[in-house]
Amino acid sequence: MKTLDKETIEKGLKVLNTKDNGKLLTHLNSCVHCGLCAKSCIYYRAMPEARFIPATKVDLVASIYRRYATTTGKIFPALTGARKLDVKTAEEMVDLLFGACTLCGRCTMHCSIGVDISYVVRKGREMLSEMDMIPDTLQKTVDAALETGNNMGISDTDFTETLEWLEEDLQYEVNDENAKIPLDEKGKDLLYTLNPREPKFFPLSISAMAKVFWAAGESWTLSTKMYDVTNYAYYTGNLEEAAVITQRLYDEMENLDAKKCILAECGHGSRAFRWEGPNYIKKAYPFEVITSVELMLQYLRDGRIKVDPGKNTDRVTLHDPCNLVRSGGVLEQQREIMKMCTTDFVEMNPYGNDNLCCGGGGGQLAMSEYNERRMKIAELKAEQIKATGAKVVVTPCHNCVDQLSQINVVFKLGIQIKTVAEVLADAIVLDENI
Amino acid sequence: MEWYLIFALAAFFVCIAVLLFHLFRVISLGNPRDLSSSTGNPKAAMPYAFVGAMSPTKKESAFLYLPTYTAGIVYHIGTFSALALFFIIIFDINLPPALSLVLSGLFIISGLCGFGILIKRIIKSQMRELSNPDDYISNLIVSIFQWASAGVLLSETLLPVYFLVAGILFLYIPVGKLKHTIYFFAARYHLGFFFGRRNVWPPK
């Protein structure tokens, strides 16, 4: 049987010994194993087994803490279920903390005590990262970002060529040969980021946002060097790698002398850069960071863009990305945009802060070894969508778009999946903006 | 002073000392140093974390499990009332007979609620998988303490038993999960801070 050497164990335990603040100590000591979090978890709902109860995942981490950091756990480990950090425990952690949690945070909001379960799971992932036990499939995504500058390994040539033909399409669509997708231009008001899935698989969402910028008369640019809004190291729990990725975008903001950083429609990316990023690189940003959803609503409110909801008459519903909504506070903006740009907008049930994760979060889309589980939990989202009768599902997150696209095929929903920018771009009244 | 009273008081002071250690430790460690720009109002989120967010209409852990949630609330009301009774007895404050009767009724019921939760933990396989010995012991001791509180209100002859049970409870609190007496408040605080900074709580 494999064993973990002392050094590896110490590296893992070091994560639990951080004394920077009282948050970790609090959450490791708070769970009372009431089990009432069970039905808040999509994994448990889809597969009602004890191991999928969020409290079980918390306890995996907390039991190690008890074994090594509490008097009772050291003297009478059996009394409090204190566990040694050995191969068996570590493998269980990999399976449950990586393979059975999307870090959606729904359980946190509904925990009877208030344990930040998602935070404890992330700490568990940090431990595994320190112990070099991150699933290879997930780590490869981070490696691609570190090595090539974007998590899909898109070459600069492919990227610029894609943007060139998108720019031609834009000029044709808006009938303006001066319509541009600016690249690496210094001193612009906005630096816009992308999820690499956009140039790779969903280029029309770039066109849509470019059309929005054009219609608003915005001063903006993309960067060829650092356009990737994602940060999969947020998922792996490797704080050093997360800091490297964050620092690159920070540096590019300074290099291009942009005033504001606009985060593309990407749930975890917006969270990783806006909320976690300053803590990864240990400095506050000297520039403003907002999401493109917030920016689009500003345009509409300020009258910089005119829209006709009659251009989107199919029934539309919204899927709320967990990191953007439940952990990012961007909840009403996309709804206001939908109400302005569509004629038949309906909510899912539940929605907003209570919405169910699509199943693609937490790095699940990258970890193919858990595909079967991922599609099992996806059935809940499929049922939610079906119940709305919507023909179009809009979501401000490209990872969610990817998962919803797979849900669409597997559960034969026959829906269209769009980003907020795509819906807004379709609703733009061109004549009034020229 | 009787031996059982000395035992209970000594246990109480040990308990308080350990809980204060936990409290001061968690306070001294402080808030996470968050360098991101807040978009919300943590001060408004704090009261919401402790009140609004705890309401059964907001919490799935409450409205999907209403019997257990209700039993839990009654159980905790009984626990805190029984702890208050401990001081009433220590300071030899006489309660009106009617109030004693009402309180003893409350403690019998709240103790039964706690016991019911314990039974649920025992008979449901998933709860057994989730539980460790401390979960059963904590639940049982607190339930017995509530019944002992009921008993002592009905008959003073039970004073030795009452103080013995109280002493055991006080000695056990710092050992296991009953420490959540302290950490519950810290957890709600941190949650309010987190969701408040990000403009998630209080809900719009």
C-alpha cells in the first residue's frame, strides 16, 4: 500500500495551521453534523449517499484538523472522529473535494450553523495541492495557462486571425468600416478580457460584445498577451500559480495603461480576479474591475445603447453562475438587461442566490474522470430548464455555456444557449446608434 | 458547601476558562485581510446573518426539514433556559411555583426534542455514517441535563443528581462539538462579513 511521506503530510497540514485570521479556525470548529445541508447539494440530490452530504466533505478536512490540532483529537481521536492524514484519507479527499463538489456554495448559504462549506472544501483542495495530489486533468488546464498565457493553449496567430475575421463580420453587420476589435492599444478606457473558450469555440460571443462596445462608442482594447479571464488555479487551490495568473492580468492593465478592467462573462474568472486576485498577489488593485454584465447595464441605463426587446421574442430564462451571483453579488443586473432586451423573460425555480449549479463549476468540466457524475447532477438543471418552457437559456458564464450545451444534447432540451452580450447585441437598434 | 455543588462549580469555571480561551483566540486572529474592493456593506449584512438569514423561509436546512428544525430550536431554547436555571439555583433565587412547573414542562419537552434528534441520528444510516461518538454523547448529555433541570424543579431531593449532571456537561462542553456555543457566533459573523463585502447579503 502506498504511504505518504512525512514531508508531504506536513505540507498538507501546514494549510490548516495558518493563523492569518480566525475564519478557518471558526469553520473547522463549527459543523455539528446535523446533516441538514444534504438537500442543498446537487450531488446529494442526484445521488443520495452519505458521502455526498456537504457535512461529510467538511468533516474530511475538519477531522484532520482535530487529529493534529486539538487536544481531544490527539489523545482520544476516536471520540471526535479525528483522522490521520494518510493515503486513504487523501484519496477520499481527492474523490470528494475535487470530484464531488462544484464549489457552488449553495450549502454554505443554507447551513444551519453558517459553516462556509465551500471555503473549507477549497482549503482541502489547497492541502491536496501542497501534497501534489491535484487531478492531472485539472492541473493540465492550469499548466496550459501558465505555459501559453491562456488555458486552451491558443496560439497568438490563431487568436489574432480569429479576431480579424470577427472584425470583418462586425463591419459587415453594423455597416461601418470603422468598426474595430482593437488589439493591444494603449491608453484606452477599458481592457476587455475573454474566456479562451470564446476564441476557441464560441467566437460569436466576442462579436456580440464588440458590437455592444461599438454601439456604445466605447474606448476599449483586447490584449494578445493576456486576455484570459479564467484562473483554474483557483480550482486547484495552488495559491502561487493563482497569483502568477492574476499578476499577468494586473501587469497587462499597467502595460496598456487601461483605466478599467472588464471581466468577460465567466463566473469563476470574475471571482478569481476581482475577489480573490488581490489576495493572491497581496496588493489592492489601483484600477477598477467590473464585470461586462455590470457594464452592459450601465450602457442601457445611460442610454448609450438603444434596444428593441421585440428582436428577442422567444421565451428566455436565466441561469445564474454561482461565482458571479451567490459569491459575487451580481444578481439583478442581468435580469434588468433581460427585461429590457426580451419580451418573454421567465425565472427558473429556484433562482438567484438559491439557484442550482449547472454542474460545470469547481473545475468539473476539466476533470473528465468525473464526467458521469457531472452529467448525473446536470439532470436537476435540465428539469429546471424544462419547467420554464424557455427556448433560450442565457447565462453570463462560458463554463456554464459549455455545461448547458452538453445538458442540451444529453437531455434533448432543444434550447439555444446564449450569453448576456449575445442577447443584448441581438436587441441593439443599429440606426439609432450610428 | 456540598461536594456536588463544588464539583459543578469547578466544572463550570473550567468550562468558562476553556471557552474564553477559544473566544479570545478566534477574536484575536481577526477578520481575513481582504484586499479586494468591497461592493457591499458588511455592517448591514451582519444583522442579516444572525437574524434574516436564519429564518426558516430563507434556509433550506429549515424549511425542508421542518420537524427537525423545530425540534432543534426547542432543544436550544431548553438548553439556554436550563443554563439560566443553573445560575438561579446557584444564587438560591426562588421561582414562583407556577413558573417552576412551566419551566419543568419546557425542559421535559426540550429534552425530548433533543432525544428525538439523537434517535434520528441513531436510526438513519446516513446520519450514522456522518456521526462520531462525540455527536451522540453531546446530544445525550445535553438532553439529560434538561431532564435533570426539570427534575430539580419538581423535587429538591434531586439536587445532587442535578449538579452531578451539570458538572459532567460543563466538563464535556470544551471536549467536543458543544464548543459550537462559541463558534456558531463566529461562523455567522464571518459569513456576514463575506457576503456583506460582496453585496450578496442583505438581499435586495
